[in-house]
Amino acid sequence: MTRKQIDQISILACITGLVLVAAWFIALAVTGETPDTLAMLASAVGGFELFHFGQGVFTARARRSRGR
């Protein structure tokens, strides 16, 4: 995968996470109960995004140290 494709996956995951969080709040407002499944899905997407962010930081740091 190219870096551009990985960035596109990251953007898609971010949008998906925001949609899941919005759906959680809508379900909470409509039913008055917190849906556990949506919360787990949103946290899984958030975990993926945190991992992806950390990987990007590590890759950028490794590139900088190789350049010196």
C-alpha cells in the first residue's frame, strides 16, 4: 500500500468513527438507553486511529533519524 492509500483509509476510519459517535448520541436521545454495541464499535475505530497516528509518528521519526 502506498502512503496515499493509507491516508485515505485513515480518513475513512475517522469519518466512520464520527458517524458511530453521532449514532450513539441519537440512539441515546431517542431511546434513553446507551447502546453498548455502538460504543464498542466507536472505541474500536478510535483504537485503530490511535495506532495509525502512533505509526505515523514513529515512521516520521525514523525518516528524520535516517536523514541525519
